[in-house]
Amino acid sequence: MKNLKSIYFNNLIQDFWKKRKIILCFMVVCAALFAFLSVKRAQTVRELTQEQIEEIEEYHEKIEEYDKTIADAEKSLELVNQQIDELQKYVDQSIYMKLDGQNIQTAAVQYGVTTEANVGNILNALVLYINEGGLKEALSEEYPDLAVESWREVIAPSITANLLNITIIHYDEEQLKQIFELVKTRVKEQVPEIAKVEGGFSLDEIDSSIYTKADVGVTNNQNNHLNNLKGYISNRVDLENKLISQQNNKKNYIEKSEPEVMEARQIHPVMQTIAYIIVGMLFGIILPALIFILNYILSDRIRSKEDLRNANLNVIGSYHEKKGYAPALERSMMDLEILARNRQLSSIFLNVMGEDEINKKVAADYAEAIGRAGFQAETGFHVYEEAEELKKMADSKACVLFAQVGKNTYAQLEQQLRLCERFQVRVLGCVIIG
Amino acid sequence: MGKINDYFRNPQMGEQLFFAGYILFLWRSVWVTTMFPLSGLMTMVCVPLAALFLGLKILLYDHYPVKQFLLLASALLCVCLVFLSSGSINPFFWMLLVAASRDVKFEKILKVYLAVNIAVIFLAFCAAGLDVIENLQYETEKRGTRNSFGIIYPTDFGAHIFFLFLVFFYLKGEALRWYHYVITMAAAGLVYYFCNARLDSGCTLILAILFAVGNGITHARSVSMRLKMGWEWLWRKAGMWVMALLAAFSVLMTVMYQADNAVWQELDKIISSRLRLGHDGIEEYGWTLFGQAIKMVGNGGSTTLPSDYSFIDCSYMYMLLRHGVGFLVLMVVIFTICCYKNRHDLYFLYAVALVSVNCVIAHHIIQVEYNPFALALLAQCVRRPEGAWSLGQLRWRRSGRNCVTVQR
């Protein structure tokens, strides 16, 4: 579907070109305005006053202070987080923290050492083996359920004369038994290894027992650990609050106290002015162009014969007050004559939209030329409103439309075309006036 | 007195009043999205004056059937309640524009939209290129440098490009040629490369593909009639429901979002935390009928990113939380009626479907500087339904049964 009216950019540019002097003036004004803005801006950024320098220094110092405090708080927070993680892991996973102070599963074994070598050295070596040595070696993978990494707290070896006592505490009886057997086996296996260094000896189990005991000390220790954890968490909250408060203070300070100009910029005044002038010129072109385009879009008045031609309407001629007929009236008449003869017409109706003097003159000229060509010509100025004129047009079977640029609207033109359609009158073409 | 009466009777005057208000409002709205300084005077003059012109157009030139009048009055009452409840004036202006566009040619509205948008965006682009205004550049770890080209944020520049192409494609319709599609795809690529605006470059690309496929199916001679009819039937039946479905889908997804679920987290990550922010918004503020005052802190206008970012980008969620359930329903109904009214116009259905998809992620649904399609509600259709009397079809076609009476 083709609309009667749209924007024809060639015509728009032609119109634009006709108004070039006004547009040029506007461009110069815009360019000057932007050049002025450029100078104003350049002055504010090229040189700083002593007061501005002091303001900027003070601003930077304050920001640095905030940054330092924030960095310290972040570092402390990181440390506290690490400590909390470790402590939390200990509380959650260690055997000791799971003990019930009133119901501690306990296993004890007593060994006697018989030797001619140094008893003290042998017993020390055994204690070392249990506490720090290879007792736990490779057990983590083999017995993941036994929490081997936290045995240090629950296996306690002690020495009396030539006796070695080992006490193990646990919250679960089954696991306690398992650990107890493992410890005994491993200690026995270690005897030949120590004997190689310290001299021969024998390690004989004197007694072993498994029982339940209560120990307030365990509960106290557990509470101490939990209190430590609470302390760290409370410390973390304080640090987080401090961090947020410092960040907010910094943000508020920036919002309120940031100097308008932060540094003297190395600008090239000429280049900047040129850039501003170019933008000013662009404003000077774009704004009038926009007004032209909007005018084209919004105005419903016929603008030019080119617009009608672009809409596939047969424009047989035009008349301008100063330039006269284009093409010449005779040339337009040739078209009209051929069209009329092809359709075997005897009369042509001149449908003129508007009764201005110029319209009457053009219509009279055409009527005279049509008469000279041997056709009858009738003229009507109010075809839509007056029945007599409409009847004459219908009788003629063909008409030429006369529209005035800048005065008649596309809606009127459509109305006339619709009327011709309804009464089966052929529109031979249009003549554009003005 | 007679002359004054003539003015009131002349529908042209009404149209001119509408465009005076529309152009003022549009100019100011597009200007706000650029880095050009905005004087308070401009807002003080443009906005009330635009409202005055639009109000006068409605009061002096528009005549409504009773049913339509009651519906429109209800809609205006709804936006007034939204204003009272949430303090947001945007729905009121949007509704005012929709109401005032009655009997105005939608084609003209879109052409004015294109002219004003292109002019302001082109000026901002050039001014940013010449360092007269700031070209905001955001350095990101994963997405490189994102340029705004004189607009307040890279995604806003991308959105301008997408909506400009959308309106242009809609107006062109069947007159689109292969080079239009190629240029649009190239523009989508450039927006992605320079702005990294994934949504808008993606939508621009889909726009080119959808219109190309649509035109290919409906106008190519080699395509079977069955496929053509199927395509048209599908769009005419389903096209008008796209926005309603996507609105429901967006709200549902946001409500169902689970912060501790890995799948939801991954999905949320892909759409830049839209789900999480929406979900947090619902939990913090809840739903109201006519909206509430919510402080939205978003990016844009400066390269310093706010530490307390909380902006709901999804248009449907934004409308729901900020302007209330009532306005969300009203908005979706308006777009659905627009689609129903233009159901003969496949290009309109394509356009609204693309807008609906875009607005799942972006917040431009009632911003007329981006999305002007709601104005089609009361405006004259760009394309007439088949079978309806059409001057253009009768007059300008050179051959066929409805033969031209104008001779060449």
C-alpha cells in the first residue's frame, strides 16, 4: 500500500537548500555560542588557584586517611575470619569438644619396661612416639571416621618409674575401643624400632581397663573454647560495622566535599575550541533540519509537485507567479490533448480547489487552451459542495485537478480523488499552482 | 466567536496540539538520556507545557463513545492513584500520551519519534566523540571496555539503537530490502563490540532475522500458501498474548527464585542478577495495588558505580513493585488491545513481541523515548485491514481490478 504523502528526502534537501542563508546564520550563532562555552571551560581546568590547590590536597589527604582505615579494618577482618573458621572447625569436628563431661568413655593401659639400658630414654621415646611421632601415621586414610587429627587431646601418655600409662578418652564407646586397640598394636610394633637405638628391652602389658568417668575440667575447657569463638564473632561484627561506617563516611565525604576541578588538565585550547565549534555547527545544521523534517511530517499542506509525482500522481504542469508555466502551457496541453483523444472525450472539466485570483487565472488559461484544441471546457471551484458543478464534472467524464501549493491539503486532494472515483470521472492529471 | 468555534471544530488543530505536547515531552525525555547538561528550566517548561497541550487536545477535540470513555477514565484514575501511592509521575504522562493520541496517525507519531531521537542521539554521539561531553567508558574484568557514546549508560545507548531500528523496520514493513537487514545486523555487531550490551545487540539481531523471515514467508512467491497462512494464523492468534505471557513468566520466575540453588544462581548470573534483585525487592517491599515509593539505585551518568546498587531492570517486575499490580495489569491490557486492534498488521505484532522480550531484561516499557508502541491504542493504524476500503490500494495501483483513474 502506498501512502499519498510521505517524506521525499530529495525534496526536503531542496527546500533546505532554499533556506541556506538563514541556516548558515543559525550555524554561525551556534558555533559562536559553543566557542564561548569552550573558552569558559578551558579557563576552569587549565590553571588552579592556590585555594583550589589547598582544597584538592586536603581532599586527597582525607580520602587517603579513609582508605587507610578501611584497609586496616579489612585486614583485621580477614584475620578474625580466619581464626573463627579454625575455631569453628575445631568445635564442630574435634573429639574433645564432643565429650560429655558427665559421661566420658575412658580406656587405660599400663606397661612395664624391663631393660639393662636407660629406662628414662626408652620411656621418653615411647611418649614421643605417641604424642608427636608415628602413632597416627597413615591412619587418617585408613580410618577416616576416627578423627585421627584430634587424637592429641584425647590420648594422654604418662611415666612413673619404669611404667608407661596411656589413657584415652572418647564420647563413643565403640570408637574408643577401636582406637585403644590401634594404639596398643602400634606401640608394640614400635618396640623393636626403639630397641635398635636405645638397646634391648621388653614392654609388658600389666593392666588395661575401659570405664566411664565424669570430669568437670573437660566441661570447663569446652566452655572456654566456645567463649573464645563467641568473642571472635563479636569482634568480627564490630569490625564489619566499623568497615561499613568508614565506607559510608568516605562516600558522604566524596559527595559533599569533592572539589569541582580535581586537576589542571593539559588541554590544547585551540583543538578544544575547534571541537566545540564543530559541535556548535552540527547543532546549527541538525536543529533546523529537525524542524524542517517535523514540518514535513506534520504539515498536511501540499508542498511541491515533486511530492505528488513521487506519489505516482500525473502532474501535467505547474504555474508559479514569477516563473510562469513549467513546462510551457502548450507542452502541457499536448499531454492533455493526447489523453483526451485516446479516451474519445469531447469535454474536460477543470476542478479547481479554491477560488483565489491566481487559481482563476490559471484555470482561465487552461480553459482557453482546451477550447483552442477543440474540446469543450467547464470550470468548477466548489465541486465538492455544489451539486451543479458536480453534475457538470460527472457529465464531462474526465477532469483536471488544480491544487495550490502551501494552501490545499493532502486531505482535500484525497477527497477530490475519492469524489471522482465515486462518480466515475477520470482524472487526467494535476496542475500545481504556486 | 465563530472563528474560535472553527478552531475547535478543526481536527487538524487537535493533532497539532498533540504533536506540540508530544515533541516537547519526547525531546526532553531523550535529552535526559544523554550526557548533555539539563537545565531545571527545560524541565520546568517542557513537562508542564506538554501536559497542558495534551490535556487541551483531550478536552477540546476528543469525543469518545460511552464505553471507551469509561475505560479511559478508569485508566486515568488508576494512574492518578499510582501517583498518589508511589509518587511516580511517569505512568500518568504515559497514559496522558496514550489518551491524547486518539485519531492521530500512528505513522506520524513514529516518524516524529524517529526524527527527534535520531537528531538528539546523533548530536550526543558527535559531542562525545569530540570530547565536548563525556563518553562514559566502563572498564570491566570480563566484558572489556563498554562505551556509552554520549548516552548515560552503554545499555541505554544499545536500547536507543534497538528501538530506532525497530520503529524504522515497522514503518518500512514490506518495503524492507536485503541491505536493511545487513545494516541492522552490522549495527547489532557494533553495539555488542563497543558497548557490550548483550540484550540490545541480541534483540537488534533478532529484529533483523524476524522481519527478514516474516517478509520471506509472507511475500516470497516460492513459499507455499499453507506456510504463509500458518505463519499469519500463528501470529494473529498468538502474537497479542506474547507480552502477557512474558509478564507472567517474569513474575513467576522471580517469585520462584531460590538464592541457595546452584541452577537458579547460574541462571541469575546469565541475566546479571535480575532474578535476585527482583526477588529481594518482593521480599523487602511486597506487592501493592497502586505501587509504592522504592529507592532505586542504578548505574549511569557516572563511571563511579554505586556500592548500594539496587535497581530492578525487568520492566514487568519494576511495574509490579513500583507502580503496583493494578498498573501492571492495565499496561499489559493496553498492549494486548493494541495488538488486537492491529492484528491484521503482522509487523506490529512482530514489533510488540520484540519489545516484550526486550522488557524481560530492560526497564524501558513505558518510556516513550524508547518504546512508542503503546500510542497505537487510540491512534489511527499504520496499515488497514485487508478488505477494508483503502484509498491507497484503489488509487495508486496501476493495474488490477481496482484500476487507477489517474493517468500517467
